[in-house]
Amino acid sequence: MAKGDKSVAAASISASDKCLMDLLRVYFRSYCEKSTIHCVRYLYDPQLHNVERLIWCVLLIISVGLSFFFYLLLSERFVTQKLQTVVHDPQYPVFLVQFPAVGICTDNRIDWTKLEAAKEKFLPANSSVELVESFTILVARLETLRFGIYMASLSQLEDDNLEAVGFVNLTELSMFLTIRCEDIMVSKSCLWRSAPFNCCEYFVMEKTEFGFCLVFNSEISPLSKAIREREGRNFYPRHNAKAGQGTGLNFDLLINESFKRPDSQANDNVYVMIKKPDQLNNVLYSMTQNTETYVTVRPDLTWTDETTRNIPPERRNCLFADEQHELDEHDAAKKFGKPFQLTNCLNRCHESYLVQLCNCSLPIFFLFNKRVKECNSVSLRCLARNNDIFSYDKRRDEDALFSATKPGMTCSCFVNCYLLDYYTATTTLPLSAHKLPKDPQQKLFKVDVHYQVETTPLYRTSLEFTTIDLIANLGGIFGLCLGASVVSAFELIYYLTVGLAMHLYDNKYYGVLNKQLRIKWRTFKNYLKNDVSPAAQKNFGEGKLRHPFNHRKNVW
């Protein structure tokens, strides 16, 4: 390329640069005149002095800085994803909530009068005296068999010949010996909403961690499910709209002293359990003999809305039912559904500790587990040995707050995001003399279970700052500081893309740009070919400009 050609090319490039700067200046002035963002139109207003333009420029920079600062504050608030619980409905009717399941458990777990019948059923014919004696001792040990509250000591069980009766199925034996509804329910004493009903038709035998108990308004056992199918899913489990004494469930119990073994460790108390209809186990409340007990229940309902699904369950402290892991097809809980699994997570965790420590499971307290063997009479020693562990649900990291650590079961269970709890209080009054049973061997218990209130607050847990809140607050901040909106943002994007391209096209800048790119491409190709002009040889000396790939030695 000749020197004159190179000068012309350089002149054309500088001219094109100057032309581009002029075009951009004109285009920027046009944007300032039409922009909907405050302060921008004053930056290029020909009627303003330079000092005034500088003031408006400083104000615009301050406004942009404030917007960015507030944006950081809002972003931090959004990222933390705090939860808030508010009263969604302060007068939520209790009749929309299922009435709780009411369980009745006697402290004495067996009917001693059935001992001879049990021997005939579970022992082979012509059993030895030693075998019969061992079986009798086994039955005696079952009278206080409860998960975590087993009263038989390990020293007693070590002296017993439990190996001789290891063939006896503990679940079937306990079911056979358990005290039936007909044995303790007073006929015609059961009332539901002041209307009489057949006690033993609705109080069905179900398993709990206390053993087999009579439960009303449950939906777990096959008998309970049959009641639900017979009465309809809308009417069972039952609901109640009224509050106060005599408006819910009333029944009487009559316990005969003959049910107990002589010198029995069990007492005469009866326990009432208030739980959800699909719940296996809950807290027990003791009732003493010859008393009238009023059980007051207040339902408490909290639901977590869908805005919290993106938050890990560890932070929201609850789990949606569909977030449960799929269970193995051999797991007995699978057929009950995911809400049941979530409600009874604690019960399943307790069973896992029993399996871990005793290498067996006991269907008296838990669902049938086909994956492990069933505990036998010898396993009672393991229950007694680990009674301290089974009796205590231990929270994580609680040892840091107690001087003396206590062994227990640590269960990582989340509650249902649709959480229903029944807060329970009991009031016990002694029966008047004319109401006491005439037979001193009999103990009477009158029970009244009712709602405390007819309405209850419905709580809702949600995100304190959602995506919609973030957008709304950002819109308010940008509107406050810049007077801008979404349309202003689209306008700016348009001017930086489509508008700028059309402006350059209208002023025929693309032709100039094309020529400039061709000149640069031609220069680059000449460089690669070592096509150096005479002027370049004069400037760089006699030798040719080396190409780095032509001579591997003495390269640059």
C-alpha cells in the first residue's frame, strides 16, 4: 500500500469516527428531549446554562445512587426469606374441624380372668408344669407392657424363664387378654351431642404406643374404616359445632377389680388420649377412680401457604404432604397415604429405635413391619433394658442447655404444613356419694369430652416478602427517586438497541462502517502474508519483517 493510500485510509477512518460521534451526540440529545425519566431532559436543554446542567446531572447521579442503595436493602430482605404467621380468620368455626379421636386405655393391660383360656389357646396340650408357670409369668409381665413406660424391671425379667415361651406370639396374646369394650363400658351411657349411641359400635380396639386401647372417631383400623364407609366420608370422622359441657362425647366406665392380678403392679387409673383421627399415638391424661372428668379441647389450626414451597423444610419447620418420600411397597404405612405418614412420623421413628436396639418390631405398638422379625418374649428384656431411651424424645442440641445429659430418641420429624393440634385440659371432680357404685370391687369413671369454644383463630404462615412485594417496592422506589416506570425501562432499552440501529441506518453510517472494516481486514491479511510496503522496509531497515511461523528461530 502506498503512502498516499495509507494517508487517505487514515483520513477516512478519522472522518468516520467523527461522523459516529456526531451521530451519537445527536441521538443522545433526541433521547434527552423525549425521555420519561426525570432530570434527563435537562442534561441537553439548550436553554440552560452549563452550571444548571451540572446541577441536574449531580441530582440525577444522586437519585440513581439512592435507587441502587434501596435496591440492595430490598434484595437483602428478599433473599433472607423470613416467615410471618398472621391470623387469617379470627372466627373460624370449629365445626369445620374434625372432632378429635378419643382413646381410652386402662393402666392394667390384661384381663387376668382370661388366664386359663389363654393357657388352652396358646400352650400345647399336656404342657409341663414349668411351661405353664413360665407362661403365667409372661402374662403377668404383660400387664404393664407399654412402649417406654414398661414397669417390669430388667432384674425380674432376667430371673424369668422367657426362653421357654419364646414360641408365643406376643401380639396375639395381648389382643386376646386385653380388656374389651363390653367389659368396661356402661351400657346406654354413651352420648354424642346429647344423643345416645351404641358404645361398642363406635369405640373400636386400636393399637397405640400404650398398647391396645378403645378409640372413638378414629379412621385407622379396619373397623373404623368400615364405619366411615357406612356413614359417609362427609360425616365420619365426626364434627361438632357446639362448645361446653354435655355438647360433645359423654360415656361412663366401670372397672372391676377382678381384672387385675393379685399383687399387680398396675393401678386402678384410666387414661384418656386426645389425638387426630389419623394419628396412632399422642399424650395420655390420667383419670382417677370414682371421679367425673371434664376434658376440654380447643382446636388450633395453622396452614402454610404455597409461597413457602421454595424454602427448605428445615427453615419453614413443616412439610407438605406431597413432599414425603415414596415408601417401599412392603412398608405397611404406604397404603395409608402420605398425610398419614407425616402425622405418624414420630411413631415410625420410635419403631426404628426399637428395631435398632432390639432387632425386632412389636405390632402391639406399631404397624405390622414385614421387613424385620416380630419381638418375642425374650425381647421383653431388651425393652426393659432400654426403657430410659424409649421413654424420652430428645431434641437436637438440647444437651448444650442441660448439665446432665439424658439418653433418648432423637427424631427429625416435621409437622404437616396443614397443622391441626388439639390443646387439652382436664378437670376432675369426685363423684357424689349417691353416684358411687354399690360394689366396692367396681370403680366408676364418668367422662365428658367437649370443645372449649365454638370458634377458633385460623393462622396462616407465609413469606414476609414475596416476589410480588419485591416488584411493587422496586416500582415505588424507582418512581420516587427517578419518576421512572416499566415503560421508562422499555424506552431506555429501545433507545439503546432498535432506536440506535435505525438512527445509524437512516444516516447511512453502515456503508462507512463497512468500508472501515474492509480496510482493517485487508491490512490484517497483508500482515499475515508479510506483504510489507517499501516505506515500511525503509522504516524497519533492509531486512524483511519476519513472520513468526516462517522462522522458528529468532522470532519476536
